[in-house]
Amino acid sequence: MAFKDTIIAFGKRFKLDSHHTMERFGVVCGIFAVTAVAVFGGSAFAAWNSGKEALTDTSVYTPTFTTSKTKLKGDVDGVYTNELGNKALLIMHFDKGAKISYNAADYQGFLMGSDENLNTETVSTPGISSSFHVFGSTGYVGVLFEADEPFAQQVLNLTMRANQELSFREADDEPADELAGDKSFAQHDQWRVFFNPGARKAETIASLDAATFAPARAFYDVVLKSDEQTARAALDSKLVEMRTALSRIDSYTTDLETTKVDGLFLRPPQVPGFIAGDEVTGGSKSESENGKSNLALTTKTVVPGGFDFNWRSGNVYDGYLDVLVPVGQSYGEFLSQKSVESTDEREFGVDDIEWTLSDGSSLAQDYRTSDVTMRPLTNVMNNLSQAYVDYYSAKNEYQSSLLFDLLALDVDLRDVQSNSSANSDEQSLFINY
């Protein structure tokens, strides 16, 4: 009863009994109000904190773009920084073959700051200078920013303008919502990118720590290196496939000696020239102790339109073509000649193989394929024939396609080395301070 008496006394003290209805209603409303403030205030703080975390982590807010007049589509590859954080390289690319100017002087930019909601504000990082770069005819372009201090945690709004329109497309009646209030997008061929060079997830690349910016080195670090890793992984995978096919050839060749029909057996045929003597040595990534593949093809022959070089000991940045191209010939002429070889390539002729039985007769010519008595020998012949075909197909892809993929990256790098252009004119970038 003591607890009940306490509750009654509390109610009378704060006028919460049945004789004070209005007072009781006010107190209850007050309790709800305080609770609501606590709950919604906590939610607002959580949302604000989440927004700050997103700003800290996110380096690119617009992964794609479309030019306002010519409607060319492009991708934003990323924002890359140096160790100190006061240099940032924004890389974008158009589709290869897009009709854009390869002259960096034909572009200018407008840089503004933005808040978390992408509303315009002034740029907070002081002392920013910039240069615009066109990486040869690869379709890649970039803007290099250098500041007096590490970039602040701020979303930057970059509008790029192409002063030369090299393609035409009828303008849309309705501009994109985010551009509707900016008439310059209807007057000029422009695109807009939101990015944060101060973000924690902005990737650091060594080429930005050099005293002088080298476009080819940066292009290799940002674009070609990952493509090279993909190409090398494909080569490794194909070598495993080729090794397996060679093992099948060895196994089915052994079957020729042990498979007999009424004392007859198949004599080993002459191994096709593109296969004879081939060997895949070393171990795959999963087989090696250090987790690195060292598989290699040993061969004396190269398929039409193919290549044979030690790709594992080199890399695209150092180049492969200098070793392959004969003296007195350009790499363009060399690759063109190889492409002609490829178009003239004859099919690998399994039908030309002679399948001779131990009595001197021909299994393919002297017996019908429907002859059930010879089926064990026919099966062995077909197995070995298919193993030859499988290996040649894999070797052909390895030498003429996958190795060429590495050389194509070498060609792209040479394009950047020879044909890149830059614009560091102070009038090329307006900054909203």
C-alpha cells in the first residue's frame, strides 16, 4: 500500500488527479514533446553525421556525363591524388572514336564549390591552379589541380566547355533538370562533374608525386595498368588451358598403343607442325608457393598473325614493340603486316592427318565410320584429333589475340607519349573563390 500512497501523493502534488484534468493534459503533452525532441533530434544528428561520412569517403558523385549540345556520352574514371593531397587528377573518357577535339586549348573549365546537397558555394581550398590534358586520341581527358595545401573536404562542381564542336546532334527541347537553370549549357557544348579531391577514397598514384607531371606515366597508372593486369590474367588462364590440352594429347597418344581390335592398333601420326615440340612449363598461381604464376609457352612456331615474346618479364610501360619490330620498319607497318597474315590464315587441317593401322591400312580410308568392330580405334582417333584441335585453337588465341591485347596497350601508350596536349593557360579555368 505504501507504493500506491506514494503515487497518489505524487498525483496531487503535480495536479495529476481527477480534479485537475487540464493540468494533467498539459503534463502529458509536455512529456510527448520532450520525447519527440529527443527522438527526432537523435535522428537528425545521425543523418547529419551520415552525410559527413559520405562526404569524407566519396570522391566522385557523377560517374557519367553527357555533353549538352553534341550529346556525347562519357565516364568519370576517378579522382587521383598525390601522397600530400595537394594535387588531384580528375580523369574522364569518351567512347573511343568519339568526335572530340584532341587539342587541349579547345577546352576551358569553371570550378565552383558545393555543399553536401550540391548547392553552389565558394571553393574553400586556396591557391588552386590547373591544367587540362588530352591523352592523345584515346578519348581520355583529364584536369590536373594543384593547391597550396591539401584539398579540403568539399564537393567541387566542375563545368567543362568544349569550344570546338566536331559533331552535330539536334538539341533536345527539354534540358536536363540539373541544367535547366543554366543557359550556358544551351549556348555551349558543356558537361558537369561533381567530385571531392579531399575524399579518403581518392586513389593515390605515384606519378603525381613527381616534380613534373608526365601524362604518359599518369595514363599508365590510371588506365593501362589495370587493363594490363586483365590481359596478363587472360594469358595465364589460356596457358593453363593449353597445358591441359597438351596433357590430353599425350594421354590419347598413349592410348594408341594400348587400344587394339583383333591385334590391330593405330600407329602414332605425325604431330602437326604448329603443335610439334610445344610445351607449357612452370606452375599456375594456385600451384606456386608464392602465389604467382610462372607458366610459359615453349614453342618453335607462331600461328599466322600471331606473336611470340616473353611478356611476363616486361610490362606495357617499358614497352614490347621495340623488341618485336624489325629494324627499318615502323610498329604500324609491323602490326599491319601481322593483320594481313591473320586474314590469310588457313584452317588447321585435322583432315590432313594420316591414321595408319599397324598392318599398313588406313583407318580413315579403308574402314567405314559405321563399322562397329573398329569403334574402339575410331574413338581413340577422334579423341586425339579433337585434342589437336583444342590445343591449336587455344594456341591461336594465345598468340594472335591475347598477346596482341598487350601490344594494343603499348600502342595506346605510344599515342599518349606522342600526341598528348596540355593547356595550362590561366584563362582556361575560372575558380569561384
